[in-house]
Amino acid sequence: MNPQAWLHELGRGGVIKASHAIEKIVCSVGTDKHSDIRLKGRGVAPVHAQLRVGARGIQIEAVAGERLVINGRRADNRELQQNDEIDLGSVRLRFEMRVASPRRSAPTPSPATGQRIRSTLDALASFSESLAGTYKIDDLLETMLDNIIDVTDASRGVVMLLVEGKPQVKAARESGGKMSRSNMQISDSIVAKVIETRQPEIVSDALNSEFQAARSVMDYKLCSVLCVPLLVRGELLGVIYLGNDNVVNLFSREALDVATVFAVQASMVLRNAILIRELQLSNESLTQQIERMNFGSLIGASPSMRAIFKKIDKVAKTDVSVLIEGETGTGKELVAAEVHRRSPRASGPFVVINCGAIPENLLESELFGHVRGAFTGAVATRDGKFQQADGGTLFLDELGEMPLNLQVKLLRVLEDRMVTRIGEGTAVAIDIRVVAATNRVLAESVKEGSFREDLFYRLNVVRLELAPLRERGDDVHLLARYFLKRSADEMGANVAGFSEDAMRAMRLHRWPGNIRELENRIKKAVIFCDTDTLTAEDMDLGELKDDRILKLNEAKERYALTYVEKILDLNGGNRTKTASDLGVDVRTIFRYLEKSRDDE
């Protein structure tokens, strides 16, 4: 009777969505593409669990501290029973074992053969158990060598991994422990052949083989050699080299089969260990990169942001008023907070008020405070934002939305550094620095009459203009990685990066909501993503429009058309004046207009 086992992936109502056969003695389960049983779901790690087939049944165990729930209870290690339900993150699995009759009976092994098989299986089970949860590459390689040397009767072994296509020794062991460099006798020609053919090689007597002319064989007087490749899904990681210099014909075909099985099991774990290490190094590099690109709480490497950082560093040391202009979502409050943090007032309060979010009848009270009974609802005396910010910084967000009558009072406070609460006759001195921000161009608001000119010049001592995200180049990728890491950490999600289409889509997207939009899209994508990589679809970026690379002449022509349309609009559609302003013939204007109609 041959046992057959499956893990059924369950959907809503317990309906089986997919079935995964357990076909190996040791099976890895996770989201990694190299996993034997690959799953997709939130909270599932690249290598989440491991299945081990033993004489008594099938054992499941969590890997590297990952959460494993069986039948509603936490269980990090357990022998599976029929119809057990296992939860790995958001994925639910059901275990099933069947017994099927074979078409013909297998021959009964002799007691000696059976004992050898049992010994090998026990060694393999012990080996697999020792690999569980081992992701330190050095420890893994030494464990692998110790086990293979033991079961093949080799006197020493070496693991060589390919680094930029060339084999390099990463571990060396003798039957008694670590191997000294002086005893590291390896046939380069045998290793080269295994790497080239990707097939194992047994040499019974190296001095009388096809390798006898090799210098390494002659110098070391090699006898028995066994060399097997470390392969994972067609990828060659390196080789295991086993040797004995005292005995010829040591390694049998059976020893080769055993070493190959060990190599297969170890290769999978080794590949995962390498991937984890690469991810760790990538994360470390990203963290260092972000730290280098950080300016306090601000992140950016574009020329416009570096210019902002330089201005902040200089203006923060002074007490002058600062006006921050930029589109909604560009991070104006973060800039204001950084000005405060780097100023001599850093130990004082940083008080924020959004002038556009508070009704006009309440804004005055919020700014200047009131005394009890000053108006209906004033049941207690209350300090306004100006007094709350005494000794620190007051940040007036969305200043362009402030009504004109309050602008007059604001100007007076800024000039006198005195504030009078509503309903109170005496003024109180305040010591504050004012930083204001707006998504409007205040100079244009002054021309329109919606903002006082004298207040504008009072606040506009130093102006910081934040570029929209679409104009900040690769900053979008830097910010995206930062938000991804933060969101994944907050939610405990196993999302490590972005696909190529996502990176490209982010670069081409116009980001009307700027940094705030980017952060929200990533946060939403992390919640609903079923893999460890965010795609453009996950971020709702949709299909890419006009993403082809243009020839330089075509790009110039497109820009010229856009500019002509802009100047024409400023001139109220007057083509003659537009031609004069641009220094071209009016026929040129007509040509661009015709092209615009053709494009439509």
C-alpha cells in the first residue's frame, strides 16, 4: 500500500480551490517561487512551514518563528491527522491522506538491504530536521557536509558555491570536524566537469582515470572522489566534493544516490538562505540609502529637494517668517516641522492650525482665544493658538483660505507680537515664530484682491516652493520604498518590493495628490496584495498611457505645441499677438493649431 497525501487550499465555505500533492520527503511551503508548495496570501512568509515525511506519518513545523495555526490552535510542530485544517496567514489548508493499491507488488528487500535503506532514511530525516529553520549559510553548509560525510564514509568534504560564475570554497570539513587549508586537496578538473555537465561524477581511482593527467590529481595522489552538483530548478548553485585519499573504489552508485538526495534537499534550503541573505543586504542597503537621502523627516534626492534642504538648514537658525507654497500633499507640514526642529525654538511647542478647515466664525477664537462669556458657548476662558505656541513655532496651514477680516487681525499680531483674546480688553505679549503654508500662489491671490498685500510681504520673508511629486524624478521610487516598508511593518504583511511594471507606472503617473496619494495607494495595496510584490494593478495605477520613448525631435515638437497653446490662452486666443510674443510668423501659429486638431 502506498500512502498519498495532499494539502487542499480552501476558499469560502470550505470549497477546495487547489490541491497540492506532498511528493517529497521534505517539502517547503510558502510564497517563494522555489517553494515545493507555493501559496499566495497575506501573512504567508517566503518559507513559512516545512513538511517532513517519516515512518510514523507527516510532520508539519513552522519555520523561523512563523505563525502556524492547526484546527484553531497555535502549533509550531505537529504530526498531521486526517482532515486537519492549517492556517498560514490568510490561507487555509486541509490535510488529506489516502491509501491506494499498487498495480504490482514491489520485491521484498533482504534484511541487509532493508537495514541499509532504514539507516539512510533515518540519516536523511535527521539531516532534514537539522536544516529546519537554518538560514545562516555557514551553519547550513557545515551541517550539510557533516551529514553527507557520515553517510558516504568519505574522509573529507568541501562545498563550493559559484560566485560570478567561478567556484569558491565556502565550507570544508573532515570526519572529525573542520578541515585545515593544508588538507584541502581538490581536483579542479573534476569540479570543472561537474559544473559543465551539471551531472554527478564518481571517480574510483583518480590516478588511473580520465583525470590522471590533471596536475591536482598527480600532486595530491587522489584516490576516490565523488562530486555532485547543487541544483535548484535548473539553477546551479555550486558543488559538493567528497574525497578519500587512502581507499580506491570507496564510493558506490548507492553512495552517489544518497549524496544526490542530500544535495537536492540542501540546495532548496541553501537557495532560500541565499535569497534571505540577499534580501537582508538589499534592505540594509535601502535603509542606508534612505538614511543618506533623509533630511530629518524629509526624504528626497532630487535637485529641487536638495535645494529645499539647504534653505531649511539656513533659515531654521533665524527667527524670520517662512512661507511654504506647494500643491496639496507635497509635505508642507513636514517642512514646517523640520524648520522648527532645527531652530533654537526646538524645545518649545510646535502648534498647527488649518485655516481652511475651521469655519470663519470659529477661526478667530481658535487663533486668538476667548474669555468666558465672550459669546454664546464660551463657557470657559481659553488660550488661542498664538498663546499656545508661545516660545515655539505657530504653523498656519492653508493660509490662503483665511477671510480678509481675520487677515487684518493676523497682521496686527505679527507686527506687535501682542494678542488679545475675544472679550478681553488687555493684550498679552507672545514670543513666537510663524511659518505659513498654502496650496495657492499667494502673489496671484494678492492681484485678485483675496489676500492682503501687506500681510503677504510680512510672511514672505523666506519662500520655500515645494515641487510636485511628478517633477521630482526618482524621488517617487525612494518614497515608495519608504512607505512600503513602513506599511508592511505596521500591518505585519510579507510584502518586500515592487514589480517592474509598478516602478514604471509610478514614474509615469502624474500624482495629482502628490506624496499623500502615493502613501495611500501603497497602504491600500499592502492590505489587499496576495503576493510579496506590489504590481501596478495592486496600486490601481491602471494602464500606462503614452509610455513610449519619444525621439528628441518629437519630444521638442510636443513641448512647443503645449507652449504655443499656453501663450495663446494667455493672449485670449489672439494669434497675431501670440506670434509676436513668441518671435515667429503667424503662419507658424496656424501650423501648430492644425497639428493640435490632428492630434485630437
